[in-house]
Amino acid sequence: MNPLIPSDGASGFPGAPWAFRRALARGENLRIPTWGMGDALIALLGAGALSLVLGLALMNRGIDPQNGWGLIIAFSAPWLVMAGWPILATIRKGNGPKLDFGLQAPPTHLRLGFVAGIASLILASLVALIVIRFTGPLSSTAGDAGLNQTGIVLVLFVLMAMFGAPIVEEIAFRGMLYGALTKAHINEHLVVVITALVFSLFHFEPKRFVILFAIGLIFGEVRRRTGSTSAAIVAHMVNNTPAALTILITVLNK
């Protein structure tokens, strides 16, 4: 069993989330989390590997992973590793995701997340204007796939893009990876940059790399300033919502 942190501990561990520090200040008996970079790598590389294997398996059975239920499966199944492993790691090696990742936040943090989400939309638009001058028209792989869906698949895809993806990705990047890097005593400002870089690379969209990196910086800064992954999730949801609703409206108006 992990050793307990004394109730008079200042913050518990480097980069400890607001929820963790709050529980510690209340005198709760908390464990020193032993999850770290190994778990972050398992979550991200495991999700990538599962996505590749699953895509090949679906195609081998004649199912298009970019269309219909094949898309829903290919989109969501890797989340079992991407978010599932970090959650399991905190349960087994820490105090659970609510405290170790900061999935609990006061209204002020959530409001900041909302404002940051609006800021990320503005920044993404400005960066896109510059990128387009060098790359030509931009498109999103997921967005293009979404435009070809109908019925319940379309609705599920839009909901997953608006809510599912932000929750899963922020648990992985601003929860597990961010926490693992700060626990390794890496400067938090640098951690914001590193998590944004990995976030943008993970999407495998070269033309949108700079845009995703800029957005990732905002999400990371929200996590740094608030100590709440929940606030970063809110920012991510706000960022994803306009594009997701645009897909829905575009398809319905065809």
C-alpha cells in the first residue's frame, strides 16, 4: 500500500491538483500517488495501438472504420485505454481520479474554463488564417467523416465530439500526462508546452498541428492556473462544440 501523506504536508506532490490540496488541507488521509510516466505512456501508446489494430480488424471484416457504426466503434473504443488506464492507475496507485487529476473544481475554475474555451476558439481562428496561407484549405479527418453520417450515428458522433472526446483527452493529457511530468519535477510552464505538443501530435493531422498546439497551450494553462483538469475539460468542450454543431446542422440541411 502506498505511504500516507502527513496531514501537515504542504501540497502532497509537485503539481498536485486543487482537489488534492483541498482534501489534504482538510486533514484527509491521502496516499502518495505512485502512478507516473509509465502509466501515461501505456494510456497514449495503448490507445494508439488499439486504434490501429481495431481499424485493421474492422476493414478485414468489411466494415468501414470511417463510416456508420464502424466509425463509432473506431472513435470510441481506444478511449477504454486512453481514459480507462489513467483512472485505473489512480485507483490502484493513488487516491482516485477525482483527487489525483483534479476532476473536482469550484465554480470559479469552471467559469475560467468556459472563458478559456472561447479564447481558444478565437486563437484557433487567428492561427488558421495564417496556416491557410501556407497549406491551403484546412479540413479535419474526424469532421469530414462526421459530415457523411446520418441518423443515430450522426447524433452519437456529435455528442462524442462535444462531450466524450474532451473528457477522455483531458484525462489523458492534462490529467495523467500533466501530473506525471510535474511529479517528475519538470517546471509546470514547460509541462504546459510538452502536453500541448503531445496533444497536437496525437491527432495525426499535420496541417492542423499548429492550431492544435495553440489550443493545447490554452488547455494546459487552464490546468496550471486552476489546478483542475475539470476546468480544462470545460474549455475543451467549449472549443469542440461549434464545429460539432456545424456538422449536425450541415447534414440536417442537406
